[in-house]
Amino acid sequence: MCPASAASRSVAVVDVPEIRFAEARGARLAYQTWGDGSEPVLGVPPLAQNIEHAWELPMLRSMFEQLGSFSRYAHFDKRGTGSSDRHVEVPGLDERVEDLRAVMDAVGFTSAHLFGVSDGGSMAIMFAATYPERVRSLVLHGTGPSLTPADVTPEELEARRGLAAMLADLWGTPDSLVTSVFAPSMADDADYQRWHQHYERMSADRAALRDLLELGLDVDVRDVLPTLDVPTLVMHNTGDPLIDVSLGRELAASIPGATLIEHDINDHFNYLHPDAWMADMERFVTGRVSERRVEPAPTSARIHTLGRFAVEVDGEEVAPSEWGSRKARLLCMRLVAARGWPVTREALFDMLWPDESDMRRLGARLSVQLSAVRRVLGGGVIADRRTVGLDLHHVSVDVEDLLTADDPDAVVDAYAGEFLPAEHDEPWAAGLRDEARLRFVTAAPEAIARAIEADDPDRAIGVARRVVDADPYDGSAHEQLIATLESLGMDGEARRAHAAYAAAMAELDIEVEPYTGA
């Protein structure tokens, strides 16, 4: 099909939906909503756009109006682009997932169909893997699991980086390569080229565009595709000059139950030929998908690390199989150990994949594991391009309750065992393990004294024995247990406790005075 004629592309600026802003972490994100349909659809943006100025091009306006005819449609500008805050760092994939959630919340979509276009597809895919309860379906157009084939050679990748650098350098200038690379059918249309060069300048500056392209080349969501459990429609142009159709086919083959529809078109921009795919999307969104049951999102998550590692969501413990991998559990433990402070991505690479050095692939793998952690916790992760941290306002953690408690009894009750037991004996856990144990041991004498005063010998003895169990070679802990038993008139128990004390010290070649009684 041919795009509209030049005469029909005069500028139109009336009836543009109002720009509103979603508050995300560290930035405002511009969004618009419109449409008369009952199905909520959220457009996940491609490389860079400007949702306000896009309506000036009749071809884009027509596509928007068609989308609004069967849906309640919303779209937004990425952080650092368009009408969103521009003087911020262009986000990596992890931040984009959380930005997408912020927009959904602001729009009022509890769940929605996600329409991921071009490199917005990876963002939609990762969101569906992270928050499946909020995704009614995925509609993916002109995208793939990565912008490069799985078997791309270093030379091919370097050539792609060279093209990306050239696109960025010429972005928004009269020599811009965007039309020739993304929309060859419009390459001879001077009016369209002039409009698009202006649109490029409204969408992103050169530095942001360079970052977006570089980050796009490093994204790879292949590992999460088999885990997706949402209805998915993949549409791809067979002659797409930017993202080869083989990547669309790989995408559809890797997502369980996905439907693939190909169109015999040689452009990348989907708005040039909406009549080719709009009916397929409408049928998919308003047909069988609309009846899909949407599970409620988790409302609370609690992480247990004292004596064991476990996560409870809405009061139910998460089975190990729900994490998807041991690495996701280990990643969660590492973030807990940091107590909300950011951990560098490089440190996480070293922990999870100590024998690998391909930073491009490691970045993609870490995004997959972070997606699993977010899915289990219902969020709870704060990430940027350099660091990752746990959001302690979103999740509760037992060791935090211990370390922040003021009352000795509360400290004692919170200490259910050592922080991340011996099977998780990583160096990064040692400091917090010692801190938690010291907090318990320090609070125990007052808790024991209170129990004796309250005539509660069972608690007094129980706390004293727990102090010994916390460190069997702590002489003062043994002496405290013996003294507690003696104060309660339990001489036989005190004698046996002394024998255990002497045996433990003998292992350290330390001689203990014989037991003489109270």
C-alpha cells in the first residue's frame, strides 16, 4: 500500500489531546490519552518521539485516531525525549520498565494491552515478564528480542555501532539518514523529509539519541521470552530495512502461543501503512483477549533473611520455582545485604557471572534477573544505568526490623537466626551477619532480666540458650546462661550448661574453672 500523498500532509495542530505528566523517580513523563473504546491500550514508544508534535503529521494523526476508535489509548515520551523531562540521563531498560509502570498508574490503567513498536518492543516484553498481572496482551510491531541476531559477529556489531553513531551525528540536520534508513518509500519526498528533520529536533538532542542507540544495541530479552504468559501478536514487515524480519520470526517462535503476521512492506515506520495491520490489531485486542482474567497485583512483600531466606507475598511464601533461577534469589539477597544502598552493576556481574566479561550480554542477563526479582516482589527495585538498589519503602525486611528496633525484647524477638545462614556464606553477607548477631547479643541481657523480673523463667532460659547457639564459642554467653539458670534455682541445668561451656572452650584450648555452683 502507498502512503498518503504530499498534498494530504499539510500541518494540523487542532484537537490535540492534553499533555499530562506522570511523576517517575527523578523525572516527569509526558503522556496523552484519548479514544472511545473500552479496551485500554498503552503505546510503548520507539527510539525517540514527541507525542505533542506527532499530531502535526496527518499520517500519524490518522493512525492515532484509528487506534482510538476501538480502544482507550495512551502513549508517552520516554525519559530524556520529547515532551518528557529532557535534561536527565537516558534510562536503561530497568528504569524504562519502572517508568512504564508510573505512566500506567498515572493514566489509571490497572492493566492494559501493550503496543510495543520498534525498540519499544523490548520495554513492553520486559514489563510483561516483570508485571504479568498488569498486561492483558502484547502487540509487537517491527521489533525483535534484540536489535541484532543471536549469532552477530564482533565485526557486524561494530558496523552497526558505526551506523548508529552516524545516525546520531546527522540527527535533525538536512543530511539526516532517518528517512532513508527507516522509511525508504519516503526518501524522495522532500516535504516529508523536512518535516521529519524538524520532528527529530523536537524528539531528542544528538547526545540523547546517541545514548538511545547505544543502549538499544545492548538490549537482549531472549532469556525471558519462554517465560511470557500473556497473549501475544507479533507483526513485522518482510522488507523492514532496520530490524530484519528474521528477528520478528524469532520473537514469535520463542513466545509461547504467539501469533505472527507478516506484511509485504519495505518500510520500518508502522504509521506509513496502518491499513496493512490496524484490522489485525483491532481483532486481536477486542476479540479473545478482552475476556482474559487479570490477576491482582501483589500488595505487600516481606523478605525473611534471619535463619533462612524466603519471601512472602500477601502472606503466602513464594516457592523457589517461582523465581525462575537461583541467580534471581541470590540477586535479591545481595540487594537486601546492601540495606537499600545502591550496588554497582559491575559488582552484580562479578557475583552472578564471575567467569564472563562480555558487558553487552551481561547487561541483558542482569535485566532478566532484575525482572524476576521485581515480578516476585511486585516492584521494589530501584535501578539506573550504573547501580541497583532495594526500595525499602516498598518491601519489609526482617533484618531491618531487627536493626532499627529500640526495645530489647523487640530485638530479641526479631532475631530468628543468623543473617543468611551458612549456605549463603558470601563475603558481602558477613558484615551484616555480624551486625545482626551483635545487636541480638547486646539486647539479650536486658531481655533476660525483664523475663526474670516478670517471673517468666522459660523466656529467660530460652533467650540465654539462643545467645549460646548464636556463638557456641562465646564464653560470656555461656556464663550468662549459667548465671540465668542459677538465679532461677536450676542447679542441675546450670551444671550441664557449664559442662557444655567447658567442652566448647576445650576445642579452643582454653581451660575453664570447675563448676562450683551458685
